Amino acid sequence: MTTALEIQDVHKWFGNHHVLDGFSLRVGQGEVVGLLGPNGCGKSTVLKIVCKLLSLDAGEVRLMGQPLSALSYRARALVGLCTQHCALYPDLLPAENLDFFARLYGLSDQDRQHRVAELMEIFELENFANTRVGQLSGGWQQRLHLAVSLVHRPKLLVLDEPTAAVDVEARMDLWRLIEGLRDSGTTILLTSHHLAEAERLCSRVALMRSGKVFAEGSVPELLSRIPGQAVAQVQSEDKEAVTQRALDLGWQVRQQADQIRLLLPEAFSLREIVDALDGTQVSAVRVQAVTLEDAYLELVGESALTV
């Protein structure tokens, strides 16, 4: 697979704060790679460096095989950026916003007209053609923002928590649009706090902590690193008893807030779990297949406690 973006051993300091500590990542053409991690781990800093909005202090970034440092302004033409905060002109119409940014990127008159019409159709904006952007809902504004980030046909689309500020219905609509871009071969680097979003959209996920990648792989690969086939979340007034019973059964135990998470060696039924924990004052049990959230807690989460 041809490499679209390669980040090698990048370091970034803000004063005495070492934000990126040897961060490395490769994104192949046509891949959707998700960056996941807690607030302050350096996700947005990585994206700003890739978009040439921030300089790095050490390391190297290569975009489409060329050093980012040598691309100057041209690098911005290779990247499309969509963040959770819409960078649009509220007094303009949707097509006028698209046309304005197409002019900034130097599209010819003919190409600009064609591209604006194409994106208005793809993103289903025709019904709002005569509505000023400031009068659109947050979800439709974000839809237009995504369209604007694609107006110049970038080689790499960077999405920084693109659905964080919209409601559930709008989020689902944006997911479908991003899935369409993914299926058409668009290369995407995505950050998100919605683990379900990454699980649905990404071909590969990099889990970050303390300015570096701690674990990386496809969702199935990351799930395979969890020492269990299912997870039971248990509430009990006698956590020690539940913990000891689970350990006696050979189940691994993790503590999360006021709940105990049991990593089960197989997908037991709810009845089998309740019967196995009989006598330990269990008040509630919920069982589900392992998800990317479980992989995140297992591989990155500092609150997970192995007993």
C-alpha cells in the first residue's frame, strides 16, 4: 500500500510540557486511521503539525512521499481539514461558502462551478441553497463544513472530532457521509472521543497516551489483545467477594469506577454468570461482547486495575 502520510519520531514541547514524545504513525492511501486517547495526549497537536498550523521540534513528517518541511504553502493544498468548530461565513449561502474556499485554493472558473455543484448534490445541500449558513442547524453547518474541506480534492482529509458538537441524528448522518468517502478511497486521519465512531469508520486505530502511540492495529487486531471474549459489568456491595469468586473461576478482573469488569474466557449467558457469582451480593450484571472501548481501557486506560 502506498503511503500517504508518514510521521516519524515527532517531538513537540510547549514550554516544559513535552506534548509529543516520539510520536510515529503511517497512513496508507485509502485508509481511514483513527487517533484515540484522553484529553491532553497530543491528538490535536499531531493534526495541527500535519496541516502546517504548528511546527514540530524534532522528527519528520512526509506527505505523499515528500518532506512536509519542503512543501510550504503547497502542503495545505494537499490536506483538507474539518474540525468540530465550523469555519464558515454565516452571512453567505452554502454554495457561496464553497465557491469562496474554492477560489482560495485556486480552482479555475469552470472547475469551481462544477465542484460546487457536485458537492451541493453529494452533501444534499440543494434544499438549503437559499438559506444563509448562520440559519442552518449545527448538523447541517457541519455537513457543509465537511464539504468545504473537500472542495479542492485533497490527498488527505483530516477530521478533528468532526461530530463532537452535533446531536445524535446529525452524527449518524455525518457517519454515513464519512463512510461514503471511505468507500470511495478517500484517505482520512480522524480523531474522536466516540469509540463507537472509530469502530465503525476506521480501518485502523492508534491508541495514544502521553504523546505517543501505545497500541495500533485494526479493530479486530486490537480486540484480539483483550484477554477475554466477553465482558460482564457487575455491581455488588461486596466487591472483594465478587473479585475472589471471579479469580477462583479463572476470570480476569478490572475495576472501573463503582463497577467490576470481568473479562470472560467465553461468551457465557447472563444466567450462567449470575449462577457463578451466587452468594456474592450481586445487585446488577450486564454482559456484552468485547468492543473497542474495552480494548482502549485494557491497553491505554490508566484506571483499569488488574487483580
